Amino acid sequence: MADKPQTRSQYRNSQAKQPETSKPKGKGKLITGNIFKVIFFTALFLAFAGIAGGASAFYSYAKEAPKLTDSKLRDPLSSKILDKNGDVYAEIGKERREYIEYKDIPKQLENAVLSTEDSRFYEHNGMDPIRLASAAVGNITGGFGSQGASTLTQQIIKMSYLDYTNKTLDRKAQEAWMAIQLEQKYSKHELLEIYINKVYLSDGIHGMETAAEHYYGKKLKDLNLAQTALIAGMPQSPNRFNPFENPDLAKKRRDIVLTLMYNNNKISKSEMEATQAIPITDGLVDEATRKQKTYAYDTYVDQVIDEIGDKYNPFTDGLTIYTALDPDAQKYTEKMLNTNEVINYPDAKFQAGVVIMDTETGRVQALGGGRDTSKKKVSRGLNRATDIKRQPGSTMKPILGYAPAIEYLDWSTAHILDDAPYQYSSGQELRNYDSGYLGEMSMRRALYLSRNVPAVKASKEVGYDRARDFANNLGLNYKEVYESTVIGSGEASPIQMAGAYATFGNGGVYNKPHTVTKILLSDGETEVNMEPESVVAMKASTAYMISDMLKDVLTQGTGTRANVPGWNIAGKTGTTNYDENIRIQNGIPSDGTPDAWFVGYSPRYTVSIWTGYDEPNKNYLSPSETRIAAYMFKATMEHLVSGEKNPDFKKPSNVNEIPVIIGTNPIVRASSGASGGNISYELFLDGTIPSRSAAEKKPDTKTDDEKASEEAAKKAAREKEQKDKEKSESERLKKQQEEAEKQAAEAEAQRTALQAPAGLNGSYNAANKTISASWASNGPGVTYDVSVNGQTQNYATTSITVSGGSPGSSVVIMVVPVKDGKRGSPATTTVAIPADPTPPDTSTNDDTNTNDTPNNDTTTPPPAN
């Protein structure tokens, strides 16, 4: 048994009581003593010098350390964007990260993290001497830097400030110094919170709360022990321990974490063993769900970012952004734009911008930024629903002409306007689309027939300044209004037009179109209302009377192709013209059009559609292509209202519906119960209802001679009217016949030149491994876009030979005729390449040859707008 240890005082007393022994004498003893003293004091000096030198070096390294800043520790947070149902459909930010505060961190996760990374976390001050000593032993046997001694605090420093791959003395000194400082500045709970939110966990994920949702579709608090252990163990090597990519390595790491938790008395042995037996795939989200959570609906997300603007930074502020997105409407819009299942588009360059909005609130439910944008995946690109500024054509007539006249001049829908020759203030003739004039007509008829002259006359009577102010109250931004502005020479975007027209459907109340409804800040408590304030832009009577007239556009005017039978929908067509010099310079035909619009609304939905080309001077819309906007509107509105109720616009109490006799000026009321083709029901404000009725007659006081003279004048007028009518009818029939002949000639030319190539057949030559195809010619001037398994090239010949194809595969060949920039119908065939070396049968496979042609629009068009 070992002797009991003595104190320094006991040791001195025992030595004093011992008998004196003989001491060495002479020179040898002196030398030995001196050598010992020299060695002792030299060693002592070197030790102090080493400590001083080490301290000096430590200070030299430490003083170069970066300064601690809170912004470096608390990283930027990504923002989540939610649809109208509260579901997340996009996440944006430099890093995908959802912050969690310490109070919400599950104790199970804290135990797992500390057991794995720093079991003495609550006992050290940033540096752990015990952990350091253990690592030092490892470094002696394995070389410097082979084993880490970093505390959790030091790991935060490495992630935030220093290059963690650098294991030099200066970096280690800086790390130690900054860790000690960090412990003085933040509490242990704050440091644990920072660590759990900062660590990288593969797949672009930062923070354990985000990782829980990414890997398991749950919050941290809802994870079981096995799932918690996996998340806690991943920071050591996130990509190696990714359970999707390396399930075996992930399981080994998870089981190590569970063992460490057991060793640190955080779980029992039975819990450890039972949990280690659970498959690593337990609870993992499926791959499709995981890959879907990335920047969906680019066009809509771009608008969300633009609306937030300078208020907050969605890329760094960790916002929860609530939007009005209707996933069903958005998906339908993208389907309509990016496939030919809804609309048969003329070519790949044809573009469109689409806005679907809630009429009552101004909440934008879907946006279509253009065609084929889903394939290009270019975020923050051109959004044709919100960014473009194009001439809106006749869609401006109710905004700058007729609505201000009702608002400021109390006009009725029966107000008479003369569609007669008229000049701009410059002296240039103002023409209608047909270069003709129809004489006196009601404001209602002038609007649904989209006559130019009456619209300009109405705006002039109101005053262009008042008309401008009226339009700007609807979200437009015009500095000046001229005659040409009234008929659409200004500029507007589809979303602006949606906002303006929705005001008519919302009883005169304007709501700025918006996607964002509210924002929840990263603290999880502060809500910011993003709904714009409603503004009364016009009288309810004005809004209703315009809506009532615009209903007729779809039933008997220029917009019949957009009509959804039986539904209360109002709307307006709009087309624009080329400047004559630009048209001639670019070889554009006289009936070519740069823009075509349809903007319409029901009490529930507003849809605004623009169509055209990004380079209108190089590409133009033909007369048939200007109809596509109306077809798109019809398809969209039918999809939206399907299965819903059919409300009508609410008529204000000061608006009266009165039967009048068509063509009377001054306006004459029809007698009670009157009916027939000469009766029209028109809207009048209180105090403006016509006083005369057709049933009322004045006493006849005229002499016989006056009556005879009057009758002769009436007869002469009737004969003249009849002759004029016959002449007009003859000219109309002649013009109609010429137009029919022109259309027939164009149809025949298109049929013969652009029908699908006949006789397309293909074969495979096994000897030289080539594929050949040939087809009949479509006539002179026609070239052919030939696609072989999706790779397209234009040929002037009627046959091709290409190499390629794998044994056992099939090659699809599609041939599309092209003439004057127009593409015809495709023909396709499939060539099967045999799996064995036997030469294939080179005969034509008629079953695979198709000759599909698009449906031709044979409907007699209403007057062009």
C-alpha cells in the first residue's frame, strides 16, 4: 500500500530529525552542483521565455482576427411564398433557411447536438481544455491538425468568419480568441440557437428547421428520435450523410449520434437499440415532392418580388408572403400558353400576356408572362403581363370616351352621336376601320360596333383633360390625351387594363391590381397588410351603364368570339394599326396588325389578354390571328366560371331602363308594352328620361295645302332614301363579294401551299446506318422545317438523308411546309431501327404517316375592330 502523501511542512520536519550523514567533499561535488543549477535555471528561463513567446505570438495572431458582428452570425433567411389556400409554392433567397428560436428548439434535438458536437458546452467558456488535451494526444500520433478540438462555439466562428479548411496556427489562434469573445457577448442559449440555424445540411439547405421540412416534411418538434439524430449528425459532412444520396452512410452516422446520446445519459440503452433498428428511409419525403419545392410559377413570383420592392428584401429577410395565387387558374394559364391543347398558335414567335384578377378585390390570381417561358426558365425576365407597354387600341374607347361622358355629362346609353366624316385637329381625316360612316346612332351601338368617330366626339365634348384624369383614376398614367389617344394610340400593360376594366365591374371602385395580400415577418408575429386602399373612381351608375353596353360587344358586336353563352360578361376588343411609313418600309400588308387585345370581366373575374410579337416590325398579326385574343379570353373565362353561380352586375337605384324607338332624335320613348325590332331598352339617369312617348300626338292644325306639300316632301325623301339604300346595298354586296372572293383566293393559296406534305415516307439503311425520308412538293417557294427526333433544320429539297439512330430505337420525322414566314400543317412518320443487323424493310409504313391539318375558322367575321 502506498505511503500517505505528505505536505511540504511535514516533509521539512522529517528531514530535520534524521541523523547527519557524511557529505561528499572536494571539487567534484561542487562541479556537479553547479551543473545542476545551470540546467535547472536554464530550463526555467526557457519555460518562461516559451510562455512569453507563445503569448506574444498568440497576441500577434489574435489581433488580426475579424470583429464580431451580429449580421455575420445571423445569416440571411429565405422567404416563403404562399398561395390563396395557404400552401407554399415557392421559396426565394440566397440560401434556403427557416429560422427557429431557442425556446422552440426541442430538448431532444439539443441533447443530440451537444452529445455529438460538444458535451461540455455548458461548462467551458469557448475553449475546452479537456477536449483540447484529448485532441493534442491525437495530433501527436496522427500529425498536426489531424484531430479537432473545436467546441460548438468555435464551430460558429469557423462558419461565420474564418476559412474552416485552414488549420494553421494563426487561424487556430484567431478562432480561440474569437470563441472566448463570443461567449462573453452571447448566452449559451443564444449560441445554440445560432448554431442550429446556421449549419449547412446538403441540398442547398441551411438550418435544422429547414432540413426537417426538406427531408421529412415536418417541423423539428414533430420529428421522432431517429429523425432527430440524423439531422443532428449531418453537419460533420452534410453531402456524405444525405439520406437521399447515401442512405448507408447516413444510417451509420445516425447510429453514432444515438450511441453518443446513450454515452451521455440522454437516452437509455433500450431506446438506443430500438431506434438504431429503424430504417433510414423511415419518414423521408418522396423525391417528386422534394424536387417540386423550387421556384414554381416564375412569372407570378417575379411580380410578387416587384410589389414588395424596397419595403423588405425577400431574398434575405425570411418573410412569409401571402399571395392571391390560384393554383388552378395559374396552371390553366400556363397550359394555354405553352401547349396547343387550348389554342392553335400560328408560330413559335407569337406571344401573349395574360392577367386573371378578382374583379371585386383587385387580387391577381394568375399571370401569363408569355409563351414557352416554362421551357426557358428565365426568372426575372420579360413579363408580358406586367412589363410591356403596347398600344391598347379600341379598349380605350369606354375609358376615355363613353364613361367620362356618362360621368360628367349624364349621357344615356341612347345618346345620339353622328358617325360622319371628321378630322383630327391637324386636319387629317379620322377614319373608321372600314373607311365608311354609318350616320346617327346611339352611344350603345357606337361602342359595340367600335366606331372611332363617335368615341372621339364623346371625349371631345367631355374635354380631353377631364378624360385624362378619369383614365388616370383607373390606374393609367397619361400626361396628355389627344384624339388618337381615345382610340388607343397611348400605351398600357395588360395588368393596367385589367385594373381599369375591373373598376367597371366593381361598381366604380378601383383596386390596384396586386398579388401580395400580407407579409409575416421573420419573428413569426408581426403582420404587414399589403392590400391597397380602395378608391372610388367613378359613380356606380357610370360603371353599371358601361358594363351593360359592353355586354352587347360579346353578343352582337366585335367580340362575339369571346362570348360565353348564358353568362353575364362584359368586354371589349382592341386592335392597333401600323404607321404607314413603317408598314411600307417593312413590307407589311395593309391588313397587318401589331397588337390585338381582349379585356373583359364578370362580377367575379376580370381577364386581360394582349397578343402580338416582341418585334412587331418584323412580324405582324393577320386578320385571322387578331381573333386569337378573343378565343383565349373565352377559353379562360369558361374555365374560371365552370361550376360557379352566374351573378349579374348590380343596377343602382338612380339608373332607369326605358324602351325607346331606335333612330329617333330627339329620343322618343316607346309606348307601354311596345315591342319589335325598332325598340331598344336603354339606360337613363334620374332626371334625364325622355318626356315624349310615341303614343303622344299633337293636335293637327295644318291646312290641306301644307299637308300635301309635306306629304310630297316626305315622298321625295323616301324615294331618295330608297335609292340611297339600294345604292348602299349594291355597294355593300359588291364589297362583300369582293371580300369573299379575296378570302377564297387566300384560303385556296394557303390550302395548296401550306397543306401537310403528301407521301411522306422514311426508311433505314443498315449498311451505312443512315435514315432517309422523302415527300411530295407543295409547290414553288416552299421550304420545309424537318425535325428528326426533335432536332429541326430547314431544307429547300423534298428529301433528306441523315445518320444516327440506335439499334432497337424508333426515329420520328416531322415535315412542316414554310412559305413567306408562315408554317403549314405537319406530316410525320416513324422509322423503326431493327435491334439485329438484318437490313430493315425499306417499304413505306403508311400507318405512321399523318396529315393533320388545323381547324380552319370558317365563321363569317364580325366587323373588325
